[in-house]
Amino acid sequence: MVVVAAARREEGKETEKGRKKWLQLWWLRPWLRMQLQQLQLGKNRRKGKKRLGYGCGCSDVIAAAYAAVVSAKEEEEESSMVEGVAIMAMAAAVVVVVVFGKEKKRNENSSSMDNYPTQFPTQQSSSSSTSFRSRHPSHLSSNRIGITPVFGSLRGGSSSGFSELNDEMRATTSHGDAKNEMKPGKKKENRVRKPRYAFQTRSQVDILDDGYRWRKYGQKVVKNNKFPRSYYRCTHQGCNVKKQVQRLSRDESVVVTTYDGVHNHPIEKPNDNFEDMLNQMQIYSNFWS
DNA sequence: CGGCTTTGACCTGCGC
DNA sequence: GCGCAGGTCAAAGCCG
Ligand SMILES: [Zn+2]
């Protein structure tokens, strides 16, 4: 399985009339689908992994983009591992490419999972750093992106993301099949099949619009964290996907998003429409001018 | 009026 | 059992 995710950073915008502004990502889906096709073409040429891009470390939108792609792809192969992650940055735009491979090397201590963070570049483009405002200038240097798919319910998948923020990540993913992922000795397979993905994104906008409709059903303060955790559920009938969004107290420019489950329905946004995409690009065009 | 957020109460698993 | 901490419910309210 190959997954390509694309996303783009949006300027802070703060709030308009007290309402938080959503980070719009859905409009990139047509482009994203093209990238996916290209990747699969290259794969047919049996030329190994693709490693796209270079770029900056800003990753505001990985979570939403990834979720949008993962739930939209037609053939669902559950036992897949991340083979590569690349990020391209064009001015203020951030493009995230996630390449998933088959499960072949899944029993190798999940090494690929622990290695792919190294592929993230660490420097940040100057244009996008302006959107961080001057509130946390010290944190800009340690820009580390995290995508941590949590295979708590997939077979044999105990994955740990990035070492720095592991504690917080564990806190978000410690429910449900927690016993499976925390204990190396206990390998439970074919249990529940709901994947659980956790992401760290660096954004001042903690509401990511991945194209799906979410209804907030709870907010809780967690221990040792000064920011509350928000609970969302997909509003689609019969779809039981949930997600949690939490901002780290250690580094409040990082937002951790945990997706629980895979949507069983398509996205509801008017994607696949080039006019909409062009409109959005015009809206955002001032960022890379 | 419909859809969503807010928010305290309730539930549940777990450790002592 | 008890209490804590995290997850969920649901009534009330907000907003276009
Ligand atoms: Zn859904």
C-alpha cells in the first residue's frame, strides 16, 4: 500500500470573532491523488522505494492530510508499515509524502518505524517560520516532525514514535489495546482492527480540517498537561472514527492528533473539482508570491 | 431550526 | 472498595 499525503500550512489568522479558524486541507486531494498514481507507476517499475522531496520541517498538517488519504484509499491493507516519509516545502506550502509498504519486514523489531523520523529534515524555511509568531522563538530551532502510526490493534505492531515526546504520545494512545502495544511479550493479533494513528503537528491552529466532519464530544484536562485534550467523533452515520487533539505542554507549538479507526465512507468535501482547487490556490496564492 | 460546542456529570478500568 | 484519571454522555447554549 502506498499512501501519499499532501498538506499545506495556513497562516495563523488567529480568530475571527472569537472563532478558531480551521486549517483547510481538503482542497489538496486531487493533487494528492495524482501523486499517488505517480508513485504507483514508479513502483510498477520495481525500482524500490521512492523518496520524494526535501524540505523544511514544518509539519502543521501531516495529521489531517494523512488521515484524509488513508481513509480514502480504495484497497485497504491493514498490516502495512511506513517505508518512507518525505516532506517537500514550497514557500509556505508543505507537502507531505508518506510511503507505505507491505508488511514484509514487520517483524524486524519494527525498525523501519523507528528509523523514518531521521528522514525528516530539521531546518525550517524562513517563510513559514513567520507564522509561528514571536511567542516561541526558542522552539523554532528544534523543529522535529512526528508521524507516529500507532499500530496498537494491528498484529505485532508495537511502535514508538520519536523519543523526545514519547511520554505525551503514549498518554494519547494508551487506551483500548494498550496492553498490546506496551508489553513487548504480549503479542495479540487479529483482535480489533481499528488502526490508531497519532501525529505530532506543529501548528498554532489545533483544528485541522481533513475534509471530514467532526463533532466534538468531550474535552478533558489530562494530568501533567496544561492544555486540555479534545475528543472528536466523525459525524457520518455509522462511522465510528474518533480522534483526539491535544497540544503538548512541553512545546505548545506541537499538536498531537490521534486517529482511532478508518472511515468507511468517502469524504464529503467537494473535492475532485478543479475549480475548487484553483479557488483555494488563489486564496492561498499570496503565501508563495 | 439544525448542527455544532460547551461543560459538568457519569462511567470504567486500574492500582493500592 | 475506593479513589483517581481518562473517556463519554447529554443537556444547554451558541451561531449562521
Ligand atoms: Zn467517518
